[in-house]
Amino acid sequence: MTVTTADDDPAGRPTPEQRAEYRAFVRDHHPDRGGDPEFFVAGLARLRAGRAAVPPPVDDSRYDRPVEIVTPLPLPTRVAVALIRTLRWHRSNRRVE
């Protein structure tokens, strides 16, 4: 078993290969499936240590933007939008006999 880190992803999410490796390890060594509990716990610790080695992103500008206050739409506009959505829903769910 190789421990890899998520260096390619700035958010620290596992790559598809890492996810497949984790799932294969759990599938093969889970105690409920006949695996050794101590080996399973040690293997999970190794996999998690590899993930924890990746620092979280330092600068995330999404959280630094100012808050925008959006005024609600006027009532007639909201009613019109609700009517259009209802008509579209009824058309898409019409029974074909």
C-alpha cells in the first residue's frame, strides 16, 4: 500500500486514485469482512496521515468579498415566476395515454 498526498488539488480533496486506493483498502481489510482490526486501524491512520500532510489553502478570496444585500423581487414578479414554474412543471409531468 502506498500513501499519496493530494498535492495536485489546492483544496486538499483526494484524487480519484487516492479515493480508489482508500476504498480498496477498506474493502479488503475491514474487520467486518474478515480483516485484522489492528492492521485496519493502522492502515487507516497511514492513509489519513498522508491526507493530513496537505495544508489547507491559505488565501480563499471567496470569504473576503463584501456581503451583498439583494432586495426581494416585487410581489407581482414573484407571482409571475411561480406561475411560469408551475405551468412548466405541469407540462413536463403531463400523462401521455
